Amino acid sequence: MQSKDYINIEDSYGAHNYLPLDVVISKADGVWVEDVDGKKYMDFLSAYSAVNQGHCHPRIYKAMAEQAKKLTLTSRAFRNDQLGNFCKQVTELCEMDMMLPMNSGAEAVETAIKTARKWGYKIKGVPKDKAEIIVCSNNFHGRTTTIVGFATEDQYRDGFGPFAPGFVIIPYGDYDALKAAVNENTVAFMVEPIQGEGGIIIPSKGYLQKARKLCTDNNVLLIADEIQSGLGRTGKLFAYQHEENAKPDMLIIGKALSGGFYPVSAVVSSKEVLGVFNPGDHGSTFGGNPLACAIASESLNVIVEEKLPQRSAELGAYMMELLHTINSKHVKEYRGIGLFIGIELKPEAGGARRFCEALQGDGLLCKETHEHVIRLAPPLIISRKDIDWAFSRIKKVLETL
């Protein structure tokens, strides 16, 4: 079958909750993917940063294959020989005490919300059902009904109410608004150190550091959602590390935690915070399964041993230098840190979608976000030569479309 045949079948039998670019990928290796018609493309999205290690990394594949032959799932009704060492590896890497494994990023965010509320009632002493969690406008933390209830994008909420109470929304990056929102019932401030889906929005220098101090002074948990920005994407292992004294109380990770092989996520925190859980309070049939642990463990090894955060810092700076040489009437602003880059177009440019479609025609896969932003986030194994190849196509499209 050809691409058009696969597209017709998917559109006929699949729910239309996505509007993908019409490329039908059948195989991939490193930074390159290939469609069913044999055309190759460079991937500049990395499955929304889930494949920071590149597609089908051989070390991660080997770990998956070896574990799959031995044991894949026990549920948490029994112990397995992979979970303990994986928990130890994650907590040491994150410089925390304990971790709670889940599957998808949204599950991890839900876990963090439950953790913060239970901590608020059991440790802080907030009255029953009065706990408040502060979140930011333009946020993206997942797609469950609880999470979309505190989203500010109308489409994420439309048709899905009623929503859970207990969330206070403030402008992103506004410290004064954060300070004003904190009260005796505030249990947590949950924030993306860099907003990815929001359009690669980077707060002003010092914002996270001030938020950290405010949370400490008011006995409020600082929760960093690093599902997309973490594990090397921004040039540090975690995006919050770009500021001193900004370490969160709770860290949410996912996506690149498994290198694109399997859904794996986790909440990492202190014994005081995660210690609020008792057997039966929370769980997941697949969370912490041995196959997931083996895959994620090797995925972390690849990030550290292949120095992917350092590569992201170096090559991200190089990419930004190149982008600023483009002479385009369409571009409003380039934003980026590491290999996490957004090209914001002017409203009169006609939207980012048509530029992504043009880039697809030239063999480069990007995706628009929030209508006017082209997101650039290639696998962190990318080379300078690869970036040059991609840049020539980005320059051509921005200057001539």
C-alpha cells in the first residue's frame, strides 16, 4: 500500500483527535525516518522530545529485547528484579529520595496532584478538601479531565466539564501574581520550567529561583513538570538547573525516560512527600513493570554516557546562531535554549502549519504549536552536519514561502 491508502484507512476507522502531517512513517534510525513510499525525512520533533536518544537506539533496543525474553509484567502485586535498581538510579540522578513510577506523562501529573494534596492534608494541615494548587496560564500538563480543567486553551476544555476545583491559575512567569495567589491552603505550585506546547516560552531569569524561595517560606511544594523539558532537551539534565537554588520538591519526568520504546514516567521527590502514600492509596497495573524499568534504565544510561545534555547545549547554541542569519519577513522572534527552539511567526504569515507542510516537502519534519510557532526539537544525537542540512531547508522556506 502507498501513503494515501494508509491515510484513508486511518481517517475512516480512527477518531479524528489529531491533525498530523500526511507522512506515513514505517521505519526510523537516529535522526532519520522513512515513509512507506521510501522517502526519507529528518525528524525535528523527536516525538515531542520522547526520542532525545534518537530513533531505535541500539543500546535501548538490546535492553528491551533481553528483558522481553525473561519477564515483562508482574503487576505491583508482586516484586520484580528490575524495579528497585531503577528507583535507585532515578532518585540518585535527580538527587531526590524516592520515586513513584507510572506510564504516561499525564498519569505522572495526576500522581503529583494526588501527592501534593495528600501531603497538604497529612503534613501541612490544610483543612479537608480545601487544598489549592497554583498553575500557570498557557500550561500543558496532559489531557485527563482533571488536567484540562485547569488549562487555559479553550479547545482543551470544550465539551469535557464539569471540572475539578482546587486550582488557581496565574500568568506564566509573573512572580508578583504567584506571590499574591499563595495562601494558607496552598499546597503546591506546579510549573513547566519552559512551556513547550505553549510555544517554547522561557520565563525571565530568576523567576524559578524566586518561586523556590517563596514556596519554601510558605511551606508550599514546588513541582516542576519536566516531562518535555527534562532529560537533556534544554542543555541541562533538567531545565530548572539553568538557575541556581531552584531545585523543586517534586520532579515529574516521562517521554525521553524510555527513549521512545515504551511509555514510562515517574514522580520523584523526598521521603517526607512521597512517604504520605500507604499501600492501596495509589497504583498502576503497568507502572514499574520490569520491561519498562529495563528500558528506562538503559535510556538514562545513554543520556548520561553519551553526554546528550552537553550536546544539546552546544548544538542548540549553534542552531540559534544560524537562525538569526535568516532574513524573513514572516518571523517575529526566535526563542530557544538547548535544542528546544521555537520560531514565532507574525500573525500575517498565515499560520505555522503551511510552513511545516513546506518543510515536509523538503524532507524535514517539524510541527506547529499554538498556531503561529514552529517547534524545532531534533534528537539530541544530531550532528552539526545534520543541523546544517536542516537549516538550509528552514532558511529556504522562511525566506521564500
